[in-house]
Amino acid sequence: MKFDIILNQVLILFLILGMGYAGGKFGILDSKGTKKLSEVLLYISSPMLVLNSLFIEYSREHLINIIWTIVFSAAVLTFAIFLSKLIYGRFSEKTSVVLRYTAIFSNCGYIGLPIMKAVFGDEGVFYGTFYVVIFQFFIWSYGYAMFGAKDTIGNTIKKVLINPSIIAAFVGTIVFIFQIPVPAYIKGAIKSVGDTTMPLSMLIVGGVMSTAKLAALFNDWKVYLSSFVRLVFMPVLAFLASKLAGVPSLPAAVTVTALAMPAATNTTVFSEMFDKDSVFASKCVTVSSLLSIITIPLIIGWVASYV
């Protein structure tokens, strides 16, 4: 896949982000607006994007690649946990938990899936969906616990299973495995709504960014370290590991794409909930999102050349 095609797709996404930023500055996308759009994204468009990706013909190759995606995703997230401790072990407790969280968890759903769709098509979202499933298990078990929260295994599983996109993935997987026929008009409606995920996610990110004072975002060197580890170090390491492990090209590319996304937006939410440095967390999320405009085309262009 040519680099200029990937660059064009990513630039479209971030041009829409710019529109969201402008909308925020002019008061069109205020905090209430982005909150409502986030609810539409979480409960309607993103699940439909996931569900639509699973309307795909069953094949042994698809099943094998699903297994590869699940195993490799779990492996890289587990390795990221240990690596984050090694990199950020000497920082203060309030800061280190934020830095470690940004190293492990990316914005693989809201931004990652739309980019997989733009670059790799429906098949990219198909495998990306299974990364997101594994991601959700990690985020509500280890990710939640690392901020100091204590929960039972049952509640952790419940939090994962009630996620709308996970429900959509479960339904879609049944349709995929048993090849249950779905009427064309239902598929059409699901696809149309799912296709709004990309513009919605970018508008929301742009609107949220518009509330930040940009000058204050770039005055902490730890923010740059966080962005480098999140946007460059983790995806490059995962790509090299995929080559050593012999992971098939598309599952590997999708996993690396998920890891190349900016820091997960709920970094700030968890920091606020558990009395960590939420201001620093918001800086890490915003700066990594801004810098990803540069890094995403470079990383994905490099990875996609092997697909």
C-alpha cells in the first residue's frame, strides 16, 4: 500500500479533527455537545461499525487470523505492562501511574478503528474488533486496578461484557461463525450508521482539544516522553516482535495500528476519579493526539508496506 494513500486517509481524519476544533472554539461543540456526541459514538455508531465488520464470509484463514490477533494482542499488552514498569518505575507515584497507563493503553477504539477502516478496509476493522475485545479486558482489570481501584472478577467481567461494542462483537461473531443470513436492508442501515464513527470520533477529539490552552500543554518534558513511548516505541517494538513471531501480515498490521494511536482518553477520567495528576493526564492525552498527526502516517505507512 502506497504511503501517499495512507497519508491522504489520515489527513482526512485529522482535517475533520480540525473542523471539530474550530467548532469548539466557536461554541458549536461545547462540553455538552461533545458529551452527547460521545454517547452517540459509544452506544450507536461504534457498535454498528464493529457489527458491520463481522458481516464477512467465513473461512479457515479468517478464523486462524482471529486467533493470531487475540494471542498477539494479549501478548503485546502483557509485555507493555512490564515494560512500562521498567521505563517509569522511578517517577513519583501520582505521575508514574499516568505515564504507565499511557504506555499500555491507546485510543484504539474511537480513533484506531476508524483509521483501520480507512487504511485496511472492513477486514481491518474485522481483526481490529478482536484487539478491542482483549483491550477492554485489560483496561477494566489491570488498568482499573493500577489506579488503586479494587473490584471482584465478576464485576470486572460484567464491565467488559456490557460495553456496547463488545456486545456487538459477540453478536457479530455468532453471525460470522454460523453464517446467519442478514437481510440487505439491515446490513445497509448498520453500515450507514457505522460509517459515521470516523467523522464523529474526530469531531469529538477536536472539540475536546479546543478547550485546552495549547501553550500550557508543551511545558513538561515528561509529556514528550509519554508521547514518544506511546506513538513510536510501542508500535515499532510490536512490529518487530510480529516479524520474529511470524504473525500474519494483516493481524500484525492491525495490532500495530492500534498501538500507534494516541493515549486512551479515559487516562484523564481515571486520574480524576482516583486522585492522581489529572492535569498531567490531560496534557499527555492531548499532546499525543496532536503529535499523532505526524507519527500515524509514518508508522502505518511503514507497517502497511508489508501487508
